[in-house]
Amino acid sequence: MKPFLVPALILSVLPVSAAQPPLKIGLDTQATEWIVSLEGGGQVCDRAGTPLLKLAPDEKLRIWWDSRGAADPTSEYRVQVGPPHTAQQAAALMKRLKDLGEAPDRVKVPDADTWRVLTGHFKTAPEAEPVLQKLQDLGFDELWVATESRDTVPRKGRALYAVSDRYERRALPAAGVWLKPTGELTSLQGKGRYRGKVEIFPNAQGRLTVVNTLDLETYLRGVVPKEMGAWEFPSLEALKAQAVAARTYAVANRGKRMVDGFDMGDTVADQVYGGRDGEQSLTDRAIQETEGLFATYGGKPIQALFMANCGGHTVDVAHVFGGDAPYLKAAPCYPAKPMTLPYASGLPVTAEAQQPWLNWELLRLAAGILPPDWLSGERLARPARAEDLAAPVRALQQRLALDPEPLARDGNLLLALAQALGFHRVVDGQERPQDAAYFLPGNLPAGDRLLATFLTRRGIVPAAAWATQAPPTLRQALVTLGRLWQDLDPLTPGEGSLLMDRQVRRKRGGPEPLSLSPRLLLAEESPDGALRLVEKADIQVGDRLKWIPGEDGSAAVLVRRLDPDGAAWDRYNPTAHWRVDYAEADLLALVRKRIKVSGIRELRAQHNDQGRVLDLTLVDSQGAPHRVRGMHIRGLLGLKDNVFRFLTVGQGAQRHWIFYGRGWGHGVGMCQTGAYGMALEGASFQQILTHYYPGTELRRVD
């Protein structure tokens, strides 16, 4: 497959008449005290900027909100009625509920143009159950006990204080303070370091709100590496796509949480933001090279939703958040044709389809010690002979700079291999007759028992091997020789991902060339760890390779790992596939956090053609159905994503539920792992964005 071509995408570069206004990011709303310090020292000011006290470099200051009693709760429980609705649908539902004596209201879904309809105000979830039961009896579908932020009025009689390192206490303005470092950074102990303006002020819940105000591009420096860091996704084009998506999301959601005194929080509820401590050089470059660019539709920044891993296919926003955004439609996360690179063995290989005899010890020996034509099931099944093994033993002695001790022709051959490499010199004082009696049968000569015990304890020779009088097979002898080598000179095979230019990238490393020996042995490793030699292979870009170097340093053995997560662009994430096993009681406890049920009779799931559950009905032990859709499905079941199937095993209290799934997140918009997979195959950031946000344009927006 050829690399992606230059994108057929309209890139509108419009003049910017004014810079984007600063963003206010909420760092915390729950603590009642903070220990702060200022780079180079600085001033603690009131929020208007009037200096109140001075801090020396490295001086720490405790800012404490004296609550004088228990703080008000920050949340309450409410009953959500139905899925997200359009404004017109929400109004009709609210009228229907009012006619039934309820006092409903609506809350906008943050990431869509839809509304949730809520009724009731409760301090605990059980208090909401009568209303939930009433509406269920009246035929309302998809009822949910939701945790919502609670509106409160600040109590009087509280005070804000500063406490110095010398335990000096000073009253601060009740409206809060502005921390002004001489340098660039404000440090919040236990949280991190932050550029820009940091303010701390009391909130209505009797706690302290911390707000970091800074310009958009600096904010992105703390977002992009937290959302899609360069260590996990070391591809500039993928990171540029994330930079544009994060920039677009920030502008489209400005003011989203203004009721709390800031635009957005610093968690996955908005975008993860790590301040100065999160910044990375490659993500900084991605931000700089896309500076000012936004994904737009109809000339406006889009609601640029993204998730960690889409499970092979994204989903239309209507099935998750409601509404109908034309740029948030379902998109595949598989290439039409995977990009592969051809590789071939430089030596003849066995024609056996199944090679259960092959393992890493044999592959390492084949990288310069063992004649490769010995790697055949028929030959390895023959009895081992000392005269056959003498040459490999001499070669290994030379490789390890050991004394050229000859291989004994008499006695136990496995012990002779160990003696030829000097292992008999280390058993005195290491092993005891009591250990030999524990590990070994009684038929070994007394002079062999301590060395045999050592080899068994080290995992070099299995205990059962000493119980037979038959000579070892050639495979058994060679595996023993390979394990002896590993014990003296441990080898971890090289490992890295194949790039489209035939270089490899090790974990947390940059691209590097991989030199291949002309006498290369090529193999494949299946997900269960089984190995087989192959004559040639078309290896997909992004596949993991392992290699064993020969004496000249070039790879003498190259092993292609068949990825357990298949060929998808989003396979580079531990959550590409997952399995969750719940005991009956554990699943029931999870469900009861959301809906009132006496027990679970069955689950009925409706899937789309990509395996995503769009509609789930839980039938309780009384036969009553409880319908759940969209985002609520994975929340109800405590799963990472809605792309799943399940089995039930056992009956009654012994029943357990096994969920097999893939993906992590809501599934709408850009798949972060998929963006990385596209970039590995040569896609530009523009192509990534238009794939996941169809119909959008990149523009500079005032």
C-alpha cells in the first residue's frame, strides 16, 4: 500500500484580527487548604492585584479556608427521565411531568446540542427511589438516578487565612487571592506547577476554587501531552491532529463551567490539563506547527470530541449524546488496505506448518551457534549425541570466553553440557543433599545429584527429566544448552514497532535503523507465544518486531509478532480489547448504584453492525424491564466502552458475567489511538482530522 497522498482538504488561512482571549481553567474546587510557593519568590495579592504579602524564593505558604463547621454538600441526587432530548422534545417531556405533579427542569448536555430532563432534589440515592418507581409504574422509559452539582449560597462567618513557614497567621480577603511569582511558575503542593495567573478563592460549597488563567496556546502545552502524550504516541502528525482537536474543543467550550468561576476543568470531563509538569518537547512542536488552526464546520469551531480508543469504529453522536452534528458521524478505524512491507528469510526454512518444537532458546542458538538446518521437527526428535553437540558447545565457549573444557562423552548428557560451561564449580555450598531429596528421584548417582538439583532449581532442566533412563532428544539437549547460555549471559531480544521506512521504534525511543543479516531467519509469534519459522512475510506497518543479533550486531533472527489486537488503526492501546468478569453480587451492586432492582434476570443488548451496544434492557428478577441507552450503558455496567458481548456462566448466586469488549471512551469523534495508527501509515494531521470529522475545514478563527 502506498503512503497517504497530500490531502484533498481545503486549508483556509484567514487573517486573525485579535488574539483569542485567555482561558480560565479550574484546577480544583474541593480542598480547603493549599500549600503554595512561587518561582523566584513573589507577591500574594488580592484578586484586583493589590499586594498583600511577599514570599521569598522557595518559601511555602499555607492558604487555609476556615470553614468553622461542616461544609455544604456539593452534589445531590436527581432522577433523569429518558435519554438526551432536543429542546422541543425536552419541553414536551417537562410539561408531561408537570401534569403528574413533578417539578422538572432541564440541563444542557455539555458536548451536544441536547438536553437532559431531571426531576426531584434528594440528599441520598435511596430518597430518589419513590419518584423513580412512580415514573416507572407510569410507563416512563430509561430512568436514571443521576448525581448533579448542587446550587448553594455561601455561608457567612468564614474566613481565609495565610499561614507562613513560621506559623504566622494573617487574614486574607474573603474574595480570595492572586498569586504573582517573580518567575513564571506557581507551585501547588500535590498538584503541580502552572504558568499564567493562579487565583484561589472560596466557593459556595465551603471549599476553595483554584483557577489558572492563561492564553490558549500555553494551555494546550499542558493538555496535548496529557491527552495524547509523545511517549505513548510518538508521531508528530498524530500529535498535531490532537493539538488542533484540543484547541478547537477549548474554544467551542469556552464558558462551559462559568457558573463555577471558570471555563473548563482539568479532568476528562473536559480536557486533561497538567500545567507545566505535563509539557513535552514533541507536543510543543505539534502545537507550534498548528498554531491558530481550528477544525470548523460552516465557519465555526466544531465540538471536537475525541476518545482514547474507539473499538474499531466510531459512532454517530446521536447514539451517545443525542443531536445531529454532520461532522460527528460514524467512521471506520481500519485501513481499506493495510500498509505492509515484504520480508524474506535468507536461509532455507522448514516446510512444517506446525512447529511446536520451536522456542526462543533454539532461535538464539540459531543466531550463530547452531546450524540453521537443525531446526526441523524430525531432526530435533532424534536422540542427542555428544559428538553432535561438541561443535555448538565449543562455539558457545568461545562466544562466552570460557575455558575450552571438552564435552564429556559418558554419563548424563544434560549434566555434561552444564559441566562444559563450568556450572559444576558453583554447586558446593549452594545445594545440600536435603535439597536433592526434595527435587530429584533417587536413581541419580550421588556425584550427580547436587549439580542436577542446581539445574532444576534454576529452571534449566525440569525435574521430570531426571526420572527417565532414556537419552534426551536433540531438542531437549539444545534447549538445555540455550537455557545455560541465558543463565550466564541473559538476552532480552530487541523489540520495536515497524515504521513505514523500515526503521523501528523501541518503546519510549526514537526511530532507528535495523540492520538485517544476509543469513536472516524469519519467524512469526502468535498471541499465545507459539513460534514458527516462515520463508517470507508481508509485515504490517506498526507490527511489533523482535530480533536477536548475531556476532556482527545485525539481526540474525527476526520475529514478527502477530498483534492480538489485529489490524485496526486503534490497536496500539492496552484497551483495544479487554475482558471483565463480574460475580453476580458484584454486578448487582454496580447496577444498584444507578437503578433500583431486586435482582437481574437477564440483559438484552441491541448492537449496531460494528458490535456497539446502542440499547440495553435489564430485566429484573420481577420481570420488569429497565432500558438504558448511550453513555449510560457503560456507566451502568462499569465497562470501558459500549463495544462488547457477554456470556453468563453458572446459576443463581454462583452465576458470573463475562464481558468481552474493545475500546475505551464514548466512541464519538476522533479516536486518539486510531490517529496514531493512521500517522504510522503516512497520514497527515489534516487527513486524520477529516477522517474522524468529515466535512470539516481547517481555518484560523478570530
